[in-house]
Amino acid sequence: MVTKLDSLHRKAKECLKDWDLDTLYQNTVWIVQDNKANILTDEDLLIEEISNGSAGIYQGEEILNAFGLWDFIEDRGDLDEQWEVILRFTEILGELITEIMRDKYGLKGVYYFTNHPDWGDYGLFYREEEE
């Protein structure tokens, strides 16, 4: 398992190269400001959708495709294994994005991946941290 975690960590660092962090920063600031101006919600904010909730049972496959994670799956039909890899990978990726966005742009919040509680879309969320 340690080898798999190391490999997922390397894959997450590699995946970061595909993200336009300047655009991610701009989108985050815009969404946070828009949310505050319109008092839309107190919940965490979806910054970038990876898979629409309408994908249903195929959502895991969409996420694996989006991040190129199939090489980490031993049994392609095992949904539990698919989600285990997705959760471990996106936890690492979220931590890396948070660290970069804090260091480079001074954002105080946390980035993480999950499903939206109301409509099931899976993506990158942002939660502001109290100072």
C-alpha cells in the first residue's frame, strides 16, 4: 500500500502540471466574492466540476478517466476499489493545491474534492478558513 500511495502522490504532482493555477485562483476569488455579494450560501463552494452527478454509477469511471488513474486499479469492475483510489488520490491532490494556493496567492482556505451534497456533482471545492 505504501508503494501505491507513493505512486498516487507522484501522479498528483504530475496532474498539477495540467492545472492553470492562475485561472483557478481567479475563479476561486470570483466565486467567493460572488457568493458573499449575493449571500448565496454558507456552504463550501464548487470551484471546478470533474463529473456531473447525473453520471450515476459511472461517475467513478468518469473521475478515473479525468485524472488518468486506471493504472492504479487492479479490478476494473470493483467499484469500491475505484472509489478508494479516487479518494486517496484526490485527498493528496487537494492538499497539494491548497499548499500552492496558500504559498503563491495567499489564500487562507482549503481545497478538497467531494460530491456536492444536493446534486451529486463531483469536483474541486473550496472552503474559506477563519483567520
